[in-house]
Amino acid sequence: MAAANETRKAETKLAVAELGEKYKYGFVTDIEMERAPKGLSEDTVRFISAKKSEPEWMLQWRLGAFRRWQEMREPNWARVHYQKIDYQDSYYYAAPKSQSNKPQSLDEIDPKILETYKKLGIPLHEQMLLAGVAVDAVFDSVSVATTFKAKLNEAGVIFCPISEAIRDHGELVRKYLGTVVPVTDNFFATLNSAVFSDGTFVYVPKGVRCPMELSTYFRINAQDTGQFERTLIIADEGSYVSYLEGCTAPKRDENQLHAAVVELVALEGAEIKYSTVQNWYPGDEDGKGGIYNFVTKRGDCRGNRSKISWTQVETGSAITWKYPSCILRGDDSVGEFYSIAITNNYQQADTGTKMTHLGKNTRSRIISKGISAGRAQNTYRGLVSVHPRAENARNYTQCDSLLIGAQCGAHTVPYIESRNRSSRIEHEATTSKIAEDQLFYCTQRGIPAEEAVALIVNGFCREVLQQLPMEFAVEAQKLVGISLEGSVG
Amino acid sequence: MLEIKNLHVAVGGQEILKGLTLSIADGEVHAIMGPNGSGKSTLSYVLAGREGYEITQGSVLYRGQDLTTMAPEERAAQGVFLAMQYPVEIPGVTTMTFLKTALNAQRRARGEKEVDAVGVLKLVREKAKALNVPEEMLKRALNVGFSGGEKKRLEILQAAVFQPSLAILDETDSGLDIDALKLVAQGVNALRAPDRAMLVITHYQRLLNYIVPDRVHVLSAGRIIKEGGKELALELEARGYAQIIKDAA
Amino acid sequence: MTSLAMLRADERAKAGEAFAARGLPHRRIEEWKYSDLRNTIGANDVSAAGSVAWSLPHTPQGLEVLDLSQDEIPGWARAHWGKLRGQGVMEDAAIAFSTGGLALRVPKGTAVREPFHMNLIAGGHGRVLIVLEEGASLTLVETHDASQALVNIEYEIALGANATLQHIRRMPNAADAVRVGTVSATLAKSACYRGHFADFGSKLSRLETNLTLDGAGAEAKLSGVAVLAGKTHADVTTHIKHAAGDTASTQLFKLVAGGQARGVYQGRITVAEGANKSDSRQTAKGLLLGERAEIDLKPELEIFADDVKCAHGAAIGDLDAESLFYLRSRGIPEREARDLLIHAFLADAIAEIEDEGLRAEIWRAVEAALVYAEAAP
């Protein structure tokens, strides 16, 4: 039996060695790019704004953000450690040259780009698409294709690149942009406000149930380039929309910065369901390379009886710094946060949520599952705050951590603050490892150890996986397995 | 089917099995009886390949092959099944998902074609009916919140689904009332076949009223101290372990 | 050879410099997020506060009590004095601005049967050193009756193998006082620290407990209640570090806030790499009785080992409406029913105190405090 164990250990080592190969989205598309000059200055901001043919107010908004950003300091309170980022040693705009005029139809898109998305499993030809999912594809700094626009138009739903929305729906964008995540919110959000290049804009009109799932697929391709996308979703009174985003990037030894801002506004009776499968390149098994993912996501339940639900599956990135939050402003509004964060090798994740209860009878629910393997560090950080006027507010939080291996860490940092006596907050957290008897039970029934780990971890995450739309859930389950390969020994 | 020769096994440096010899032919049902701490569960874990059980001497041949070098999942794929005394709970993984994953992993390892979801469902339903395992149980997370009887029934259901060549039943009777015991025994008896051997490990004789063994072995302090036919179980029940051990010493 | 007096002067000077450089902690400092000292007291008031005074009515047999203001102190005290403290700025203040201090020692294998009472009779800064040698045990009961502007005590505690210290602190209401107590304790193999308190609030009250479980079998059992009314504040801050494997810690805190009071619990559990088989439980619950009261909880886990059992639970709410209705439907008047439920809420934390007499005294104090906590503003 000792021999069997040795064999298995050797296999595990092999699996670890191969792990770098397991990231199947690590390829690079060879395509000619147009870039802004390297570095960050007012000129960079002007360059981006001009590229997008933006109105003056937008440029001024960006410049205001840039000036503010210069006075800000990078935050250091999260449990992530990384080499100081040189903000001058990066490109802030990179777009495929072939896309300098936004293609009017899919036939005009550079075949190399179409091929890239095909390889990523996101076919852009509408006839090939899964029924019922519209896609906005963002390639480095620009949106290259948006599908099903016509069909959505019929329902009155606006689904387009934000750069287009700034031009075509200026008043709407101006009314809401920066109202959930103010320009001055935090270092990374302010940087994004100055240099964001593209992203998705969604507006669902009053009483409309969006006829299909909307999604954005973000791809970083260019070297030494940061991606700064900005997404703004507005669900008008009584409307409903489900939105998904996915992300990948090539394998590179250098770290690349991704600093996005997502703002959601739900008006009276509206509901927004926002799902993310984040699979940026995580770096190799020695911790080299990978995306630095500093993201500000916040939803404002502005109207009574509105609801915002975040679901995230975070398996990629060298560093994840992300707290999708809900401001429960309207009475009877509901906020949800379902999260799976998996870190392996040298990955670091510091993620969680903020639920700010302002309105009466507001409810929030937080389910967080953190899985840490290899030498990774995984932190849940969350705030539940009940303000004095939030009569009868309710929160339930369940935070579970699973450790695989003796050299990783799992941390839980919840802040629970209540200033209303009729409110009720409950928080539970556990930390455990995959029990040896569970693993043995599975292997005794013939399931190989790695598959058994994936099975057990998927079970551990089930409550969150169930929140994902069907097509995504299957992908996410597979991803859970892939992310943990090489983690048992 | 199974040839165990002079098996010595240590757990945490302490020797538990001290020269156990046992052989089971195809189609036979053997019972191992013994008092608590005699090494019954150790034997079952060693056969299934659990980590932490160190073989210091002796050999185990299964269908002529050395069993001891195989990983647990290889043994399972080769037809070794252990119905555990304490089946493990796995939250979030439904019983049906588990059955499908395990069945297909075994088939894959044997180079057989995998069975699709519909096929597995059909197979499981058919077996479940015979064991009175309700459909609803298959949808629940594996063993989570199951009663003792439900857990044991599920173990036998798995044996029926996987169709092992060697089934080891570790204290399958513990924690069962008489009705549940009969049901489980029926399930086990249905599995008797000319190409299948079974090793029934138990503390009490009562299970053997329902699963009648071909041979009975008495295990004490890591060794087989007495062997005989099915009547040996009755003798044990009548005279008690202490007396038999004393006689054998 | 430098004299002890010189060493001490040097230590005080260094701490004074550190205090001056760091200033009073405030809400922008993470550890003091919910307890803003800078807004509560002036730095000059802190540096001018002088030394505390204790009344020690009786020294039980087996316990050695030493006044550290004298020039000659024995080796055991010198060995530990100033070496166990943490990095807190209020510890700097206690060292800088107090003269002398108290040192307690229980020699190897000695079980001190009677509790040792320390009654605080005048505020200021203070230092307490407690050394329990191998197998020794002691029950220490502190009562802080002083209501002066500032009480700031720094405790350094060394528990030898198999030693047990039961440390109980009673903090009566002192609406105008600022109270800070910082305990730093190191536990050797199979040592046990039981820390229990009842805090009835002051302008700002902070009881901080930092424990290092250094040897296998070491155990920490902490419990406490805070019953607050008016504009009072009570902050329980703990950091338990499982530095060795096979160590255990439990924490059970109950906070009741009436009027405009604020109750705070910040607890961090750290399990170091390799500290396997650590078992750690943490429960903190808040009951909000006042319309303008606030409770803040921050139960933190920091885990670097995989073979551990860690769980925390936290909750904040009002009395359960259904239970209240049930009791009233059985004829119990509302007032009584509420009292009954509040008692039930606090009971398990108080039950942790072993001595029956002490428990009864604390219950009496709790009952008196509840009258104020239940009254509007």
C-alpha cells in the first residue's frame, strides 16, 4: 500500500507540474494593435476620450477623476501582497487595428477575433449561439461585437458597449454614471473613472422582463496592457434582467492589471441578477504571472421592493480584490451575495460584500464558500451594516472555508454593525478541511482522488452553484475541478 | 477469489492483525466474527486500501493479483466493494450524482463505456425498488441526515449497482432494527452469485440467521482462532466469545 | 551593572516616546475602529493621570504579592517584567506613566485555595505581572470601583505548564471614566487561562485580551457580559493565537445595549501554520434594547493550518417576539417576560464563572443594571 501511495504522490506531482498547462485559455491572439502611448497622464485620458469620440462632459468627468486619483494612495488594508504596481509602465488603451471602425455586422469582424472567441467557447455568430443569451464581447480596450441587439431593441432593452451608449444615450448615462460608485470612491475605481475604455451598458425599461440572458465576455489579449472596463446596468421600475460575465486572459509571466467598475441601479420593483465566472489567468504553479484583479462592484436598490443578487465564481487571477455590494435604500429591498472563491498555488483572494441596510424591511443574504489549496491565501471580508432607520432589517450570513493542504490559509473578517433594535442579524462561519474519511469513501467506490476532491468541493459549493443560470453552472462546476487539480497529495 | 496469508498490519505503529490467514473461493459467503477490538474493521480497511494501515508482513491476493499495491479506486474498479460500518456524509453531493460519478469512474477504469444519466437513473431505480429505497432519498445529499437504516440500505444499493466481485460488509447489521435487518439481508442474498464472494463482518450472530454463511471464522487479537461451518456462529452465540477464546488458547 | 531603577527609567522613557509618537488611538486605526479614544480623552489627560491604587484586603496562603516600586525585586519578576507585553499604544502609556506596579507569583505546584481580591480604589495607570509556575493555580477577582477619569492597566501573565489562572473582572458602571485594560498572556503546555468579566460600561471601556497558546494542551476559556445603559460604551477585544497544535479556545460574549449605549466585540483567532488539531469556538451575541443603541461585532478567523476545527457565530437582534408572546400567553406580564428572556440570553456567559458566590454577585449587579438598560434613553 505504501507503494500505491508513492505512485499516487508521483502522479500528483506530475499533475502539479502540468497545472500550468491546465489553463486552457492561455493562448495569445496575434493581431495588430493600436495603443495609447505607454504611461498615464492627462494626455492618455484625452487620447482615450478622443478615440471614443466622447462628448465634452465625459472628458471633463474623466479629467476630474484623473486629478483626484493623483492625490490618492493605493489601499493596503486587504490581505494581499504584491509587488508595487508601476502605473507608468503600462498601456491604458489597446485595440485591434482592424476594429478602428466598429464593425456594423459580424461579417466585418476580424476573423482572428472571431476565431479567438470561438476558441474560448463563445461563438459570436448568432445562429451558433445558445438560444437566449446575448453577448457583448470586449477585446482588450474595445467592444468588438454585440449580438442580438435588434431582438433586444424590439423589447426596448438597450444592450450595447458603454462607449456607444455615451454617444447615443448620453442623457441616460450621464444621469446614472458614478451615482453608485462615485468617482472618488476608492483608488482603483477612481483610476477606472479616468481611463475606462469599454464595457457594457444595459437599460431595461419600465415593466420589461428582458427576453434573454445578457452577457459580456471580457478578454485581455495585449501585453503590458491594463483592462479597465465599466459596466452600467439600469433596471427601470418593475423590470427584470439577468446578466452574466466571463473573463479570461493569456498566460504571461508579467502581471497585468484589471480594474473594473460595475454599477447597478434597480428602481422600484426591479430585479437585477448579476453572475460572474472570473477565470483570468491565475499565474503558474510558482506564482509567476497572472492578473491583478481590483474590481469595484456595487448595486443600488434605489426603489422600494427592488432586488439585486450577485453570484460570483472566482477561480482565476493572481490577486482578487473585489466586494460586490448592495445599498438597500428602498423599503422592502433585497440584496444577495453568493460567492465561491477558489485559490490554488500562490493565488490570493480578498473578497466579500457589503450590505448596507438603509430602508425599512430590507433583507440581505450572504453565502460565501472559500476554498484554499497549495500556498494560496483566501480571505472573506464583509460588512453588514444596519442604519437607524432600517426598521425590521434582516441579514443572514454563512461563511464557510475549506482548506486543502497544510500550507494555505483561509481567513474570515466580517464586520457586523447594527443601529436598529428591530433588526436581526445572524452570522455563522466554519473552517474545515476535506475529511480523510470522505475522500476514502469516494475512492473506495472507484472515484479517483482528484475527481473525488472536485466532487466534494462541488458539494461544498452547491448552494452557490445553484444560483447560476444553467449553462454557466455546468461550466462553473468543471472549472471548480480544473482549478483544484494538483491540490491533493 | 481472495487469498490472505499471514497478514500483519500495524496502525500508528501498533500491530492490530498478527498473522491472519483466510481464503475465500468464488461464490462463497464467509463470516468473520469477533469481539470489539479484535481487528475486524482493520481487516476491512486493509482490503479496501485505506491510508494509515501498514502491512508489515504477509500477502493479499485478489483473483491472483497482489491487492496491496493498488490504490483504493483501482480496487473498486477491479470489483472490491466495502460496505462501511459508518457510511460517510458528503454535504451538497446528491446520492444520484455520487452513484453516477462512481459507476462511470469504475467503468472508465475498466475501459468500458460510460453510462449516461438516463441509463444510470434507470439502473438505480430498478435496484432501489427492491431495497425499498425511496426516490426522494436519491435526491438528498449523500448520507446527510439519513437514519442508520437508510445509510445501510444505501450501502447495499451501491453494491447492487456496482456489481462487485468481492463484497465486504463491515457490521452492516449494527444499528438496524429487525425489519431493516431483514430488508438489508434480502438485498445481500440477492447479490449471491457463483462469480461473487462475500465477506460478512459482524459482532452478533443474528445477521447470520438471514445471511447464511458457508464458513465462519472467529477473529481474536488479530488472528483467526477458530473456523467452522454456519453452526459455529450458533455456538458462539450460546457460549460467548470469552469461552471460545479460552478454549482456543 | 545598571541598577533596576535605571532600567526602569529607560523603559519608561522609551514607552513615553512611543506614546508621544503614536498618539491616542482613534477610529481610523483598525483595532480601535469602534472605540475612538482620541475623541474621548485628551492626550494630556492621559499623560498626567499618574498611577493607580489598589486595596488588597487579604493575601491568601501560597500567593506571593510584590510591590514593584521598591528597588530590589527578585529574579522571577525581573525575568518576566516588561517582556510579555504586546504592541499596543495604551500599553506604552501604562508603562510610561505609572510608577511601580504589582507582581503576583504562585510557586510550582501550589494551588491557592482562596481567591485573591484586588480592589481598584484610585484611577491612573497601572501594571500587573502574574507568574504562575508549573502546576500552580490562582483565582484573581478584580473590582474596579474607582470612577476617576482614566484607568489604564497593562497585565503581563505567564502561565507555566499545567497552571490555571481564573481571572475575573467586575467593572461597575462609571459613566465619566475611560477604562482600558490590556491583558497579554502566554500559556505553556496544558496551561489554562479563564478570563471572565462583567462590564457595566463607562464613557469608553475597553478590555483587551491577547493570549498565546504556546504549548500543546493549552486552553483559553473567555466569557463576559456587558450590560449598558445611557451613553455608555464597552469594547471587548480578544486575540487568541494558537501557536501550538492540540490547543483549544472558547469564547462566549453577550452584550446588552440600552439607551444610546454601544457594545463592541472584536475577536480574532489565529491558528499558526502547523498548529493542527486546534479547536476554537467563538460566539458573540448582541441584544439591542435602546432605540439609539448600537452593537458592532467583528469575529475574525485567521487560519494557516488545515487540520483544525474553527467556528464562529455572531448575532444581533432584539428579544425574540415569538418567545415573548409565548410567555405572555401563559400569563406572564410583559415586563417579567422580557426580564426572563434577557436572563436567558446572558445566562450561559455568566455560568462560565466557577464560583457560585461570585456568580450570584454578578447576577445582582446585572439585575440592577438591567433596570437602567431597559428604561428609555
